[in-house]
Amino acid sequence: MYVNRDNDWLKDPILKLKKPFRDDRGIIQNLVSLNKSQIRSAVLIESKKGSLRANHYHKVDWHYCYIISGSIEYYYRPVNSDQEPMKLLIKTGQVFYTPPMVEHAMVFPEDTIFLTLGGGTRLHEDYEDDLVRVKIV
């Protein structure tokens, strides 16, 4: 079962998906299963090749992202760190987690569609109150 991995994010934000259930009807792939946390938003995002998103951190909110198609160059580091951000290439079919207090940015090397499942709402006022803009990319 996948849980809020705040203590593990620095080692590897990409989740290891369990083998999907398969039968003659198709497959079921569990992406995220949470014990104590509650998903309060689901957002589908399309990003054009070469675009930049995020360059911020969340004070309390967190999110899982599932790449439906395309890929993301994901940059991340602890809040207020002076170290160079770490970089991962996250590909179609992968899920990654961003906890609160993690500066992160996403660059799209190709047109990409991804799903974001978050702990906070995406109502504009709630989202903006929790967000701190930074420039790491």
C-alpha cells in the first residue's frame, strides 16, 4: 500500500507500482492507496513541449502525479536549500510524489498529459494561500 512518503521523498519520489490485475476484460492498475491522508482534488493537466510549470512549493499541500502521456523533467530540493535541485526524467506510466515544503519545478520535453491527485483543494483562493513561488529552474 502506498502512503504519504514525506520522509522518503528525497531518496526517490517515483513510486514503485505494483503489478496490475489482468483478466480478459483488461487491466486495473492501482496508482495510489492512502491510509491516513485524503485526496481532495484531482486535476488533469496538459502541457506543451518546452513549457515550465510549478517553480513553487506548498506549505501544507502535497500531490501525486501520474503521467498519462509524454514525460516531465522534475526538479526538486528542500525548501530554502542552496543546493542545485535534483533532476529526474519521469515517463509515461510513472507516478511521483511531492510532499509539502519541497521546492519543485516541471519542464516538459514533449507534449504531456498528467493527472495530479492532491491533499488540498484546487479552489483558487485555497491553492494560492498554500503556495510559495520560487525560481529553481
